[in-house]
Amino acid sequence: MDDVNDIVITAEELPAAIEAMLFVSGDGITVAEMSSIVNIPAKDIEAVLSDLMNRYEQNPWSGITIRRADDKYSMMTKPSVKKVLDQMFSPRNSVPLSSASYETLAVIAYNQPCTRAAVETVRGVSSDSIISRLLDRGWIEEAGTLDAPGRPALFRTSKQFLTEFGISSADELPSMELMSYQTIRDLENSLRKAAGAEDKQITIDNIIEKNVDPQEEQDNAQDQAPADDKE
């Protein structure tokens, strides 16, 4: 016999229950999952979630906020405490990426899902090493294969990308025609407008003000040669 979920949560207990689920969920949890766990209708979960998100965001004494990425909600630190966490985890922070990496990220973000060959067509140089670095960073992920000879892999931005850049969905990125941006800074500006805030956890200025990883410089030097013709 299947286990019966007979848990009873009162309206007064619901905010604490949702807060606890968010805290332990790790990669995030959907409204449907929370509804199933506490036997509360999804619309009631959404109403309490909205109230919790507002309270966390407006509380100047809290370094925690609640964000949505696609259909999942999770708790995370506020951008305003980034410098404290940078100091806490220094020098174990990830090595900053170069402007070439952000350019590649922009191409994928605005044209996803897209193949490696499509990225190289836009950039005009080989992007193998940079795509590998973005995969390692967790900002992009494979999204199946293209129905074409060789079945090339398709790439898209990840939930980690949404979380770190402060947007809920790739749909919040402003529509842009292929290569319509003038500089890579347009990606940062677009994300800032989409998030509705000036305080970004990641900025282009923060990247270019720091020393670039030596391996990144080597990757960029290799990228100066024209990409080989792709099928």
C-alpha cells in the first residue's frame, strides 16, 4: 500500500514550513513539490512565497533573499553582502573569466540552444577552450544534439547562470538579433535592466579590473586564428 501523506499544516505554520523547505532544498524546489509535501494548494504556497520574498528583500538586517530560477525557488545570499563572502572564501574564489568568455556567453544566451559551430560563426574564432571553461564554471550546459550530420551538441545557459546574474528565466533577456550588441558590456546592462537592480553580483568591470587567468590568456591567443570550416 502506498504511503498516505496525512500531514496537516495550519496557515500560521505555512510560512515557517516553506522557509524550512527552501533552506534545505539545495538546488531549489518547485511550488508543486512544496504543495505535495505539505498538502496545501499551490495558489496558497505562491501567496506565502510572494510575501516571504518581499519580507526578505526589504529587511535591511537580513543577508538572505529568495529567488526564482525557471520554476524553482531557493534561498541565497544578497548581492549586497558579496564583498563579505569574497573575503570569507578568498583566495579560494573561482578565477575570473575574460571578456572573450563573456562574449561567448552572450552569444549562447541570446541564441540558445546553439551549437559550437554557430558560436564560432558569430565570433569568427575557435571557441572550444572557452566553451569548455564556461561548462566548468556551470554557466552553460548541454541541451541535447542538433538533428544534423555529426549530431553536434547544443548549448544553453544553466540555472546557475540565472541565479548568479539575478534573473528568473532566460525569457527575461531582452530580444536581440544575432550580433546586434555593440560591446560585451551590453550583456551586463541587459541583465541589470532585466533584474531591475543596479547591484549586480557579477559585472564586466569586476572582471576586467582583475588579472586574467594565465590559462585564459593562452586560450584567447589561440582564438585569434580563424576557426576551421565546420560542416
